Amino acid sequence: MKYYPYPCKRCGACCRHVDLIAEMKTFDRGDGICKHLAADNLCEIYAERPPLCNGEYVYKKFFADKTVEEFHEMISQLCKKIREAEA
């Protein structure tokens, strides 16, 4: 199945918790927030972002046994939990 991007709301919540992902710790500016997250919640290095920030990479590498829709539903639920934890 052809991958299509997750409809991200660009809230920045996932980028404010990079300290929770071991592979992303080098991007932590010291408070759990990605050092490349701009004030407008956009990524300053989007074109060169790490693979774990690329939905297509994550889908193909770790979730290719699921449909894109199933993967997006998982992301949606995770995103919701992160936003609720921040509230």
C-alpha cells in the first residue's frame, strides 16, 4: 500500500517530549523539548529531520505489517495522549 502522510495538527506536542525517546535524546535542548522546534511549532530542520520524525520511515521500518490507516490511528491515539498529558 502506498504511504500518505499523517494529517499532523502541528501542535508541537511530540517535539516537546523528545527526552522520552532514547534515540532522540541528542535533540533535547535540556528540558525535553527538541532544540529544532521553532516558536511557531514548526521544525527548523524539517527537510533534514531525523528518521524517527519521518512518518513514512517509521511506518515502513516498524509498522509495515499494518495498513496506513491503522498506523495513522495509532499515531492519532498517541498524539491525543501526549496532548492530554500536557493539559
